[in-house]
Amino acid sequence: MVRKLVTIFAKQNIKMMFILKHKTIVVGAILGAIVGYLYYYYVGCATGTCAITSKPLNSTLYGTAMGGLLGDILTKKK
């Protein structure tokens, strides 16, 4: 039982370390997702033929990718 708890804690600790190490990318991706959805909601595509902005999922995923890439660019490299 103790071994299982230690294993679970270690896995959660590894996940948290990953998030903290890549926090600018994670924050950029979250902000990008929000901006992508807001772009769909307020601008969107009236005809439905736009590849990115015709569906909220597409624009949110595109915003997530662009935000993550921007966060990676802003990360200071050692």
C-alpha cells in the first residue's frame, strides 16, 4: 500500500515538475486557446467555408498551437 502511494506521488511530482519547467509554453497554450475561441465567437466565418474559423474546436486548437509556439519563443534558453 505504501509503495503504491509513493509511486502515485512520484508520478504526480514528475507531472508538476514538467509543468513548472515548461510554464511559459503551458501558459501560452492556455491563453492561445482562449484567444482562439474568442476569435471564433466574435469574428468567425459567416459562410462556414473557412478551414480554421468555421468550427470552435478548430480555432481553439489553432490558438492553442500558436500560443504554445509563442510561449516557446519567449522561453529563455540556457
